[in-house]
Amino acid sequence: MKIKFLTRLTLLLLIGVSLTNCTDPYKMQTDTFEDALVVEATITDVLQKQTVKLSRTYRFEDFGPVTEENADVSIIDSDGNQYDFIEQNNVYTSVNEFKAVPGKQYQLTIITSDGKKYTSTQEILPTASPIQDVVANVETVNNVRGVEIRAKSYDPSGNSQYYRFEYEETYKVIAPKWVSVEAKLSGPNPMQPIITMQPRTTEARVCYSTDKSTEILLVNTNEGPEDRVDFPVRFLSRQNYSISHRYSILVRQYVQNAHAYNYYKALKRMSGSGNILSPNQPGFLNGNIKSVNNPTEKVIGYFDVSTVSTKRIFFNYTDLFPGEPLPAYKVSCNEQVLNYCFSSDPACKGTSILSYLNTNTMAMYLFDEAPIYTMVPEACADCTSFSSNVIPPFWE
């Protein structure tokens, strides 16, 4: 779960917002504000450099959370082993690789730059229950036909029970109006430059985009007859352009203890409880991290120790929807026919063409009848305008 979501949501639970009933546009501003430390920390049973994210709550009118800098962060286990963290790229990363192991207790300690100390409760690793399969099937959900992706696992011991899911989806993007050349401006007159079409030097037709889940996805098998998971992690409409060609999803399954599950369940309920701008705020959500210096100080977040397993699958659109038309592209690719000339004639669009090219808002698509050019939105001709042309290392 993204820390921006956590800080924004919890801020809404801490502050009151002044609203009016006027129909005129209203610029929202924070009426009252309570500064609080926000902690996002999950360590797992995977041997790796573990991470902890620290930030502060922020006002509506601010652009986003501010990272808590220059803090001393460490985790100590019940054997006395201490794992120190260093600040790197707005995230605190453990100096050495380590993993949570069964039977040990782990406690998070944070000392901020102003000397305030925070500690978590001691947490132990839950029972592991590896994810067994991830499947994608064509289904109709709420009268929408699309692809439903389900995660499956089973713990015959019945000890896992509490699960949280995250996913990362990566998909192939093909620019529908790509051409092998691109427009370049040159010549002695910068106000009326010469347009030449030159071969592209970088890949701009095929790209790969990656999106991460932001919703809190939880399963409690304690409510069923056995500890078996068959959970719909993701549903994509057949009209979703991300499945137009080749799509991959990495599903990550965490096994949590009951306290962590209930914390995330309450957080999910608050985030989806109607109008979060309502004057009736549901209140502060206590986690397992407290201030040592001031027990009444509010601290946001949870220190989670979880077992984790992952599974990735791929599928092509044609595998699931053979013979069916592709979904519409990310943006509308309407063509504009423009005359590259400069005069008082309204038909002359030289200034507009130069503006489009200099701001990378539109690209040349047809150019054989110059000075008459056909232009399309940049994203339709160059996928790197919103995506990456680097093939992911896991891509098959």
C-alpha cells in the first residue's frame, strides 16, 4: 500500500475540514492540523534488504507527504540481534539482508532527528502458507465482461487464516500511430524553421508500463470451513487498454496475525466509509507503534511481520478474446490535418504546428504532402511519452 494513501487517509481522520454549501468552486484548505509521524513497515521471511518508510501527515493544500529525514531506525530480535537501517531515496533500507524467522520476536525502534523515540510491540512471524496458483479467466462481474484474476492457496494446518494481497501489473503498450521517423526543426529562421523527417534513434513504438495496487485486499479464512484461499485479486474489463496485447501480474500474498489483519480491515473500512469529507470523522486508528517520550502522542501506521509468497502469470489478449477487437487505446488518436504556413489566412497553422512540436503534445503522422501535415497526439505516436521502452527483466 502506498504511503501517500496512508498519510492522506489518516490525515482525514485527524482533521476537520470547513466546507460551504455554495455551488461556486471552493478551494479546500485545512481548518486544523495535527502533525504526526507515519510509519509503513513490513518485514518478511524473504532474505533481502528490508525497508521502512517514514513520513509526516500533510495538509490538503500540500502536494504530498514529506519524508521524515535523518531518523535512526533499527529492528531488534529476541536474541538481541540488531538490524540497522540507512536512509536511501526517501526510504529507510536495512544495511544488511535479513529475514524474519519463526519463533523470534521483532521490535521496531525509531528515533527522529529531534530526539523523539518510538517503539512497536514485539511481533512474531505467522505460519507460512505459500501461494499455490494465480489464474486468469474470462468472467462477467456486475454485468461487465472481462478478466478475473484469482489467487489460490491452502494451509492444511489451518493456522494461517489472515491474508493480505498486493499486486504489480505490467503490460505491453503499442503506439497505434507510430512511424519510423520523427519531425525535427532546423534552419536559419527560428520563427519559421524548416521541418525535416529523420529516422528515430530510440524505440518509441513498443513500451511496458507497470502499475501497483493501492486498494487494501484482505481475506479471512477463519470465517470458512477450511483455511483455503480463492480470492479475486484483480478484475479488468475487456475494454481496459492494459490487456490489449500482453499482460502480466505479480501477486504477492502476505500471511498476517490477527492484530495486523484487524488494523488493515479497520483502515479499509474507514477509507471506504462514504464521504470521507463528512464532518463526522470516524476517529484515530491505533496501531502497534507508540511514542516513548509522550504516550498520548498519535503515531500512524503498523509494524507488520509477515510471511510472503509471490507468483507471476502472463496472458495475451488473443488468448482470452480470440477474434475480438482490441480495447480502445489509452487516449483518443484523432488526426488533425494542418497547413504549415505563416500568414493572416486562418488556414495557415504554422504557429500551432511549432507549438505542438516544441511542447511534445502532438507528433507527425502523415507528411508526404508537405507542407500539409497530419498530426496525432504524442502518446499515439510515441509510447515513451507516458511509458518506458525498457523491456522488464522478467518479461517473457
